[in-house]
Amino acid sequence: MRIASGEEVLVARVLAEDGRAGFGFSFRLDATEARHMAEWAAGVRAERPHYSPHLNHAWERAFLAHEAIRWEEEAAFRAIEWLPKP
């Protein structure tokens, strides 16, 4: 997706068997990086993935600070229609 600054980011969603959803991102457009982050967020990956910042975006800062990522701050993220719906 394209964020407000014009940069592109790959966003992944993982659904755990119990219905928990986890999201991940990659500003390097690396699907493995985004998937591992989403798996960890959904609780299906035990090890928190290593992440090196790329753009100093709010999502990166939150992840690195072990804070909740405010996904909805990007209008493009709010516009995603996930199937099945979370």
C-alpha cells in the first residue's frame, strides 16, 4: 500500500487458529519480514522478529519501542478490506 508520505509498504495479516489477528509491515517490501512480524503479533511465532528501521515511520518507532502500533493512523491501512473480516 502507499502511505501518506508517498512511500510504499507491504502489510501482512496472519490469522491464528483461535481467531487472533496479527499485522506486520515492511518498508523494504520484504514479505518474509512482514509475515514474521504478523505471526509474532498473532502469537503464533514465539520469537519477536528483529527489525532495522528504514524510514523512521511511526509504525517503525512503535515496534522498536515495544509499543502498540497505531495502524489506523495511515488512511490507506484503514481502507484495506481484509477477507475474512477480522
